[in-house]
Amino acid sequence: MEITYDKKADAMYIYFQKGAKIARTVELADLLVADLDKKGNVIGVEILAASHQVKKNGKASRVKDVNLFNFSLPLPA
């Protein structure tokens, strides 16, 4: 797993399968999208407006300060 953050775009991308070919992108929620391969496996997740969505100890946090992510992904069938 690899996590990247683009400060200018305020977007975080979490790679689960780096280098895999993206077959489709689905919106999971507002400002949260997932890239899937042709079998429907999650390649990665993009979090938009990341600095406003990532929280640490229940408080908004700068992305660079976050060391642990705890979230679940509702994936389409």
C-alpha cells in the first residue's frame, strides 16, 4: 500500500495495487472515489478535499500529521 497527497489539489490517493490497469472509477460518496480493475477489485481510493475529511482523535487534522487511517469502503456489487 502507498499513500500520496497532492497539496495543490488537496487530494489523497491510496494505492492498493500499484501499476494495475484501471477499468472503471466509481463514486462511493461525495469526494470519495474508487478505481477498480475489470474484475471489480479495488486498485485505489481517491479522497478529494482530503485536508477537510481526514481526522485524528476526532478533530480535523492536516494530512501530513495523520499516521493511521481507519475507514471502511462501501463497494458496489
